[in-house]
Amino acid sequence: MTTTTCWNWSARVLTAAGVALIPWIFVLARVAGACPVAWVGLDTMEAMGLVGTGLLLARRDRRRVAVAPATAVLLTVDAWFDVLTAGPGAVLAALLMAVCLELPLAALCTAVAWHALRALPPRLP
């Protein structure tokens, strides 16, 4: 079975963002304050979702319909909790990460899912 890949910009961005999270997860494991396992787990799921969405998009695999929106939810929840749990000196950094990284990636995942959903064949009665 041969599978063609199409590494368009969105597949590259999603995959690269997921891979870029891997070193951050190791840093987070060492420096996370309260509940480090929760933060590491959330970021690990985000990395897997981003890489998975990017790879499925590059392969034009319809399963991105399920993976992309789940990843978007994880990214949105992470942004929300980062801002809410940030200390007094870290609120601006949390807001910048949310606005510049997490929420745009969540929007891209949502667009990928929406486009894939519209491309599915209509359901037969």
C-alpha cells in the first residue's frame, strides 16, 4: 500500500510545533511547581496531538477529523489554565504564549478539522 504525502505549510507547522514541545516537556518536568505530572501530561498529549494532526494532514488521512479538534481543545485548555494559574509576575508571559502560540495552533487545528469534515462524503440514508 502506497501513501502519498503532501507536506503543505499547515502540516509542517503542526508537526514542527509538536516536535518543538518535546524539549519543553523535559524542562517542565524539572521546573514545574504544583502538579508537575498534570502539566507534563497535558503538554505530552498536546505534542502527540500536534504531531498526529500534522502527519494525518500530510497523508490526507480522514482520521484527522477526530484528532485535530481534540488537539484544539487541549491547546485551548492549556492556554486557559496557564493564564489562570500564572503568578503575579508571569501573567503577561502566559497571555503572550496563549495569544501567540496556543490559540493560533488551536485555530489551525479547528480549521484542519472543519476542512476535513466538509471533505467527507455525504452519509447515505
